[in-house]
Amino acid sequence: MVDGAKAGKKVFIKTETGKKVFIKTFGCQMNEYDSDKMADVLHAAQGYEPTKNVEEADLILFNTCSVREKAQEKVFSDLGRIKHLKDKGVLIG
């Protein structure tokens, strides 16, 4: 992000980085919207392109809702299956 010169607003500059992001969404329709928004921001700010292949992703995001127990269980199961693919990163709750 770069500060806007006169407007005092943050401006996103799109860059082509070749980086890919895998986003898997669990839970409600609001989570689907949030995942789409995250993908848009990552693309605009950092040049990330979405991928459906978790193995080629530079960044892996799971968007879930802990209100639904089944969704929460699926996330932990998926995390166990893919943890060998990438270095440990950040967990945001």
C-alpha cells in the first residue's frame, strides 16, 4: 500500500508477482463473501492470483466460523492434511 499523494487515502498498486493464494471457505454465505473480499484485497495489494490447487499456493487461507462445530472440525482435519506442504505461518482467529 502506498499513501495517496493529496487525498490522504491508501492506494493499492497492483503488481504481477506470480504468487498464488488458495482460499477454502467453511460455514455460511457471509464467509463466502469474506473470502471473495480477501482474494480481491490480496490481488490488488500484493498481486496474488487465486488457485484451486493447494500444493501450488504460496499462501493458504482457511476461512471458517466456529459457531458451526462441523465446519470447525473440517478445518482442523484439513490443516492436518496440508501442514507438510508449507512452513509454519500465522494463525489468525
